Amino acid sequence: LHPPAMSRRVVRQSKFRHVFGQPVKADQMYEDIRVSKVTCDSSFCAVNPKFVAIIVESGGGGAFIVLPLAKTGRVDKNHPLVTGHTAPVLDIDWCPHNDNVIASASEDTTIMVWQIPDYVPMRNITEPVVTLEGHSKRVSIISWHPTARNVLLSAGCDNLVILWNVGTGEMLLALDDMHTDLIYNVGWNRNGSLLVTTCKDKKVRIIDPRKQQVVAEKDKPHDGVRPIRAIFMADGKIFTTGFSKMSERQLALWDLNNFEEPIALQEMDTSNGVLLPFYDADSSIVYLCGKGDSSIRYFEITDEAPYVHYLNTYSSKEPQRGMGFMPKRGLDVSKCEIARFFKLHERKCEPIVMTVPRKSDLFQDDLYPDTPGPEPALEADEWLSGKDAEPILISLRDGYVPIKNRELKVVKKNILDNKPPPGPRRSHSSCDPNVSQPALEGVLEEIRALKETVQAHEKRISDLENKLCQFTNGTD
């Protein structure tokens, strides 16, 4: 018989033991970008199979830059920005069901949803498709629903979580009595039926948004005072990062059936950067990127003890200001790429590619199970009425080809249909109480007509720009 010490040293079998990270060559980076200096634990960067978007410094208002993925190298200092917010942008998130639609949240209390054209426009994009107003303080978190079309979540410094139907511009739900302090992060589960939130009051909450109920909560999953982060695993477990009493960074894994004790808890190091977790459900790998760290650590999550298995650390010389994480369908399957990060420095964005080395050139189906595609599984009203659906999966066997520009249509209810309540009208100081209703409606009608004219001209200019871009690109 082997002594027990020997049998314990059997190396765990895993195809991800040799994942390794590599920065791209210098000419594949995005240079000369003035990355935002706002102090906020947001990741500042959002990517999809078509674009990389980065929150940038901007005088007076708030802006972010959107670059087609292929447009690497030095970014022209006159490259158009997305500018519409009147104060800094704090978070951005690409719609999972439309690669040309991105939402931004700002210190100006609004959320704006933008349509980004496939060509590079000539001028700044200043008109959002829809502006969502409902928060009374700055909005620092936004996140699209994973399976329902046009459902967007926002969380603000008013301790309020709001769910919106972007297709109508309406507020669906407001979760207002749940958090007693600043919300640190919010995450959906795989089918979008539950939320996990972390809060300055040191609680992790599992929320059923449609019932507007906290269905489970854990007080002090980590004892330290610095911010906690939490995300759902595909099987419904919760992964958290936080700090111990001695300010050591920790990670933990929790089973909701017994939320008392973690099923895994690991101490990492002493550093005050909040660990941002990025999760790939297909490989069950969690990547931890600390703000201000110069490394990315990654762990495989399995069903057997000790549940959280350290894989490796990607180290570099320079600290990261923020990080973007490419969805699976944006990766290069021919190179066995299983993750791609977009690391922000002060003045540039550096893609980092994680691969599993394989000798064969054939499609590695064990690395690429079918993965969520761009089609939503539900409409917003179906989800609101109580339906749930798993993501609609696609195969990556032949790689993923992004879909051509699809427009986000917003169908707003006409506010003029809301008849004023009967009874004495209170006149506002700025209005003449003698103005008759028909006259007012005439003015409103005129404004509407003017708006339509302006929009028609905008569209015509945009179409001409598009044609010009196609023409000049064709002659390159």
C-alpha cells in the first residue's frame, strides 16, 4: 500500500491546467487613449465581437470611445466619441443581443442607450436612442438581462435598483427598499431569474426581481471593510471576493442551500485593490483582475472538494486601470483561445489572449461547448410576466460571424395621450394660465414636426457619411 501522503499528490486531471496568457504584439494594441481617471470600481471597458468601448477623460461632460476591433494602433486624436452625458460616464455595457447597441450610466443620474454604426462616423455621436431617467443620484452600475430582449438593469448611489424596458423607454420595476447603503455590484444568474448584489452594509443578497423579494442573504461573507464582489456560477452557486479582518484579499464559494458557511474560502495576498471577477461558464474558470494589480489569477471551479482550484497567474509589469472581457463568441477558436482580456493602461488598451495549447488544428469541441448566441430567448413582457428561459446556444465550430447592423427600435407611448386630470388646473409660474389647451397642443405639434425634420436630416447625413465611408474604404 502507498503511504497516504503519496496518494494525495496525484495531480488533478484538467484540460485547463496549462492555460497561458500572452499580450498581443505592439501593433495590435490600441494606443493614445485617454482612459478615464474617475475613481470608481467599474471596469471602464466593454467589448463584443465587433467593438471595444472605453470610458475616456472628457472636459465638462462624460464620454466613451468606440473602436472597431480591427482598428488597432494609434487612435486618431479626432476619433469621434460618444458624448451625451453632462457628467462623467461610470459604467458601459454592450447589449448581449445586438452588437451595435451599448448602454452607458453616468454621474448625471441618467442611463443612455446608443446605436453604434458599423462604419466609423465622422462626428461625435451625441443622440442616444433612448434616455432612461429615474435615479436621483449618480448611476454607477448597468447590466443587460442575459436572455430577455431589451431588459436593462441599473443601480445608483440612491441605493435603488431599476429594471427598464429599453424598447419602450419605460421603467419595469424599482427595487427600492432592499439596500440600506451603497450598492457595490449586481449580477444576473444564467437565465436572468435572480440577481446577486453586494452592498456597503456588508450583506450579499439574492433577489427575485419580479417578486421584489430578497430570497436569501449573507451578512459579512468577508469580515474586512473594503468592497465585496459577487457573481453567480452557472449551477447557481455564488462566488465572492472580499477582504479579511487583516486586509488580506479572499475569495469564497457559497451554496445557496446552506448560505451559512462557504464551501471554499481562500486567502490570497495583502493588497487594497478590489478583485473584479470575470467568469466563463463554458470552462468554469473565474479570472480575478485586481484594480491596480499587474496580474490576472485564474481558478477552475468544480463539483468536487476543494471546489476552487488555482490554475495559474498571468503577470505583467504594468498595473491595470480597468479590464474588458470578450464574450465567448468573439474568440478565435482556430487558435484555441478560451478568453481575451482588454487591459487598460493610462494611455492604451492591451489585449491579452488566454489559450490552451493543442497540437491539432482541428476544432477542439471539448474547449468549446455550445455557448450563448446573440438571439434573446424571451421578450421583455414575457420575462416580466414570470417566464424564464435559458440562453439560446450556438456552435462555434465554424467560428462566429457578427450580424450586420440591426437597429434598436424604441416605441414610446405618446405622452399627449395622457389626458390631463379633470378639475382646477394648477398653472405653473412659467406658463400663462390664459393659454388655451388647443394653442398649447398646436405648439407641441409644431415642436414634434421640427424634431422629425431634424431627425430626418440627421439620418440623411448619416446615410451619406456611410456611403462616403464605404466609397473611401473601397478605394483604399
